[in-house]
Amino acid sequence: MERVQVTPRSFPTNLIDKDWVNRKHLYKINSDHFLSLVHDMKLRDDDVWVVTLPKCGTTWMQELSWLLLNNFDFAGALAKDQELRSPYLEFGFALLEDVQQSFGPIEELKSPRLIKSHLPLALLPSKLWEGKHKVIYVFRNPLDHWVSRYYHGVTFGAYYGKTLHQYFDEVIASDDFATEIIEHAHEFYLLRNEPWVFYTSFERMKKDLRGVINEVSRFLNKPVDEQQMEKLLKHLSFEEMKKNPTTNHLWELAQIKHINARKEQHPFVRRGNVNGYKDELTPEQIERANISIQRILAKKSVTMDELLLQNDP
Ligand code: A3P
């Protein structure tokens, strides 16, 4: 997807004091109309948003949140593709070139709606900045995010024919990608103590899924008893989600019109590892990526451990 610099209609200056005008926002070409509709999007009081960058554990968190919001309806979750239960706002516009396909499914959804978006804070609906809706944010180590993004891009067509190493060398050729993921996460990290924001990481979910379930349960005010907890832990395990057709984005993949889509398919729930990049990338690539990441982190005065919540109990 060709990306160009876009200018948000307005900025969440009430939430974060930063140099918003010079914050570089990259998005799909010719997206002004769509982004303007998103900016003005009407929300319902009980909407819940899962905001991430792709491949950071979005699907995993959506499945957990959907079950909490829908009274542990495991049968319902297994019967319907996740994309239809918890729509991805940008999907229609960004992947099908159809703005109505972006908003229609969300408007038709019964409450409480669980809406997924990969947009950064300043491009999300401005209503969200009022802090009256719940937003769940999941961050992941950028190197695992990029590797995962590569396999996703091959399956969906955009990176078909490219090797992981070619793709990765393009990612680390400039600081743009590192800036994108770190700024995206850092804005929500700064809001992590707001009562309407729940900020976590893929790494935390891997380390202590039970703990994260308890945290999301408190955040959404949906208590979980021990029996439900056991069922959730099983349903959300890597093994179960890997074999569950409704959590592997098969519906989404079937819609994709890219000429190279589906030519080489990698499972959506693929490896699910922390630091899996270490056996997929060369030491030189890892070193170059880390130098770029450290440069951006230093500018933000934050560490990777902080963004990943590695020091939290
Ligand atoms: P990998 O490609 O590294 O395996 P998203 O939903 O944001 O696109 O994230 C997809 C990533 O989350 C994939 O990472 C996928 O395997 C991983 N994932 C999804 N469900 C998981 C689970 N239950 N346990 C561990 N990882 C999971």
C-alpha cells in the first residue's frame, strides 16, 4: 500500500502536549475523505475499541474482549468469523477501496460494539479523545511485529515474491517504520493511567494471560469466575486459536482482490512467539533495527522495557 504523509483534521491537544504539527502521520494515498469521516464518526456510549498496530496481538485481545462483552458466548464466537463480530474500521476503505464497507458493518452491529482500528491517536474519531469510551491498546516488540507483518503481507498479496530479508532491509532503510510503531504506542503509553485506557503488551499476554484477563475484566467491568477463566484460558491458547477458523481471518482473506493474494498462504495465528525474530533475521539486520529503534526511543525519553511493560509486576 503506497503511503503518503497525511494531516489530521485536528489534534488531541487536550490529552497530550506534544509537537503535533510535526508528528509525521503516514497513511494510504487519497484518504482525506475517509479520514475526515473517521474524525467525525458518531460513537455509542458503550463502544469499546481495540487499537494496535497490525500483528501486535489484536486478534488475541479482540477475542478476549468480545467474550467478556458477550457473556462468555463461546459457541457464538466459534460460529462466526471474528471480523463480523468485531469489525476492523479501516478494512473496507484500505483493502477494498469502499468507504461504505468500512462504516456499514460497524453501524449495523448491535451494542456493545467492539471496534478494531490500527489508526494512531490523532486519526481516530475525535469523540474518543473526550475519554468517555473504553480503549484497549496492545503493543509488541517492533521486530516481532515486522516479521509477522511480512508473512501477513505475503498471504494478502502485497509482499508476495519478496523474501523476508528484502522486506526487512526496506523496513530498516529509514527510521520511518521504527518511528511509526514507537510513536503509535508511546501516545497510548502516556495515557495508560487514564481510566478509559487499558494499555498492555503481547509480551505480557504471553507471560501471564490469566493476569491480563483479570485486568481486562476489571477494565470492562465484566467479572470472571474460575470456571469461565478456565474456559477462556483454553479458548485463547495459541493451540486453540490456531485451529479455530473464526480467529484466522479467513473471511477477510477471501475478500482481498490483490492479484497476488492467497498465492502463498501463511496461517494468521502463525508462531505466536516472543522474540521469534531472533531465528528469522540475520544478526546484522537485528543490530541495524535496534540502532534505529534506540534512536527513536531516546527522542521520546522512553525505553523498550517501559513500552512493553516488562518492569511491571
Ligand atoms: P506471529 O505472526 O508472530 O505468530 P494481530 O492479530 O495483531 O494481527 O497479531 C497476529 C499475531 O498474534 C501473530 O503473530 C499471531 O500468531 C499472534 N497470535 C494470535 N493469537 C495468539 C495466541 N492465542 N497466542 C499467541 N500468539 C497469538
